[in-house]
Amino acid sequence: MENPNGKKTLGRRKIPMRKIEKKSSLQVAFTKRRGGLFRKASELSILCRANVAIMVQSPAEKLYAFGNPSVVASLVNRIDPSPEAARFAQGYEAAMKMLETEKGGFWWEKPSEGFELHELEGFRTALGEFREKVTKKLDGFEKPSTVTQQHQSSNLIPAHDQDFNFSAYDQGFGFPTYDHQDFGF
């Protein structure tokens, strides 16, 4: 195909805006433009620190959304105020809050100098309750026969100021030890 100027291709030129009639071509054009639109929205959001949300409906009537989760959730609530959508949005926000909390790390990894006295007392109480629960759980299991009578009557979890005596257990820490001769090796 040759144009009147002698070029073999038409090059870059303005494409007239008209409806694409072929369904497959329409879907391909939508997919390409949706990707470009979402990419530009992402750049705008990053460069301007703006909350951006875009909702696009495909020719097959599927809804595609891009943007800040809280903005998208509020848009979904405005469009579809059904209880399922509200429950989904609340669950999503709760999961995001939990993720942010987990990013902060565990309380026992933080230096204890930053805590108030009542917080430290609360942690002590919580650890004591946890210790009791673990002790009850361990008491529910069958105790190994190699444990001495002294350790059966005492707490199974040693306190921080006591030394734990591993000599009360076998080499296998309470599990029976076997010799190769027992298995015919």
C-alpha cells in the first residue's frame, strides 16, 4: 500500500474515532487501553501522592478497578450497597490494618525501656497466663518414662532464674533411644 507522497507505509497518523464493530478486535483494543490507563493512573498516584481510583467496564460487562483500596471500597459501596459488598470492604480494611500491625513487629522484640509500668505489668500477667496454659497442655500429654520424679512434680517450663537440667532426659530429650542392632543393621 503506497501513499501519494511515495512512502510505502502510512506512518503515524490520526486514527478517526469510530466504533470497532468486530468483537474480538474490540476486546483486544479494550485490554490494551485498560493497561495503559491503569499504568498512567499508577504514575499519577506515585508522582502526586494522590488517591486515584478508576473503574472500567469491559465490552463483556466485567468490571475492572484500580486504585487505593479504601477509595475503591468506598466506590464499590456507592455503586453496590449490598450487605455482601459492605462485608467484603470491612473485611478488606480489617486485613489491611492487621497487616500494618504485623509490619510493626512483635511486642517482645521492642526494647522494654519504652514501656510504661502498667504495660510491663500487663505483659507479666499475660506471660504468666500463657505459662499456665502451656503447663496444662503439657500435663495432658503422656509424660516420658525417663523423666525423674523431681521434674514430674515441678513446672515443666523453667522460670527465668532457674537453670533447666537436661540431664533428666535421655539423649533423645524424652524419646526412647534405639541402637542399630534393634533394627538388624
